[in-house]
Amino acid sequence: MSRLFIAAIVALALVVVVSSDTGAQSKATHTVFVGLVEIKGGTTADKLQPPTLNPKDLSKGYEFKGPGDADRNSPQRWEVSTYMFAPGYVTVRQGDEVVVTAFVVNGDEHEVWINAPDGATVVPKTKWNRGREYRVSFVAEKPGAYQLLCSNHAPSMMATFFAIQK
């Protein structure tokens, strides 16, 4: 083999290694589509007695309609519901940009924000309303849990974007 041919192969190998290393260090953007939804369940008192403790007393995120309140045509019917972000957990890499595109399906109003792992606010409080789409973003500068929170339905309405260390 000629020295020129060997030099060309070595140079090509170095370009591939440097490109691979640079690609591993580059910042990525993750677009996460989130739905704000209400999950409901119901039954009748003849099948299962309603809870003795009102779920609304446990969390602002829970709702309860007792027998007679859930359905006027079915006086035995009772219902429970809760609000949530779906998905509730997403993994990203430290240093990446996270773009959250949220569509509000249920709940007329949600006051939301995102906190970093150290508790600092990375997306300030804002109101999101039913039937609308919102987009917010942040950079996951530190490893750990970034929390999307809703004060109207806390603590049950929360999503986590977990940044793993590079």
C-alpha cells in the first residue's frame, strides 16, 4: 500500500471519530405533546357505596359527585374524577431543549409553571384554558426532575421531565 493511500484512510477515520464525538455532544430538541385531561369513573351505590371521606378533601385535583348529584335520572349514581397531564413522565438528556406543546381537553382553567430540580422556575406561571394549544420551552441545564405543575389541581396534576446526565 502506498503511503498516500494509508494517510487518506487515517484522515478519513479521524473525520469519522471527530464527527461521532461532536454528534454525541450536540444539543437536541425534544418536542413533547401533552394533553391536559380529566379521568372519570362512576358506579351506583347499590354496587359500591361512595367513599366516606370526600375525595375533594384529599386534593384539589380530585372531584366527587355523590348519589343524586352525578345524574338526576339515576339517584344511586356517584362519580369521581381527577385531572392529569398525559404523558406524566418523559426522559430527556441534560443540556437538551424541551419544547412542551400542550392541548387543554378538560378543565376551564389551569395555572401552570415548570420548576427545575433545584426548585427554580424555568417557565413562569401562566394560565392555560380549555380548547387551546400552548407551547413553552426550557433547557434542561441540570440533571434531575423538572416538574410541570398546575396549582388549580395540585398535587395530583403534575408531569415530570427527567433530565439524565450526559
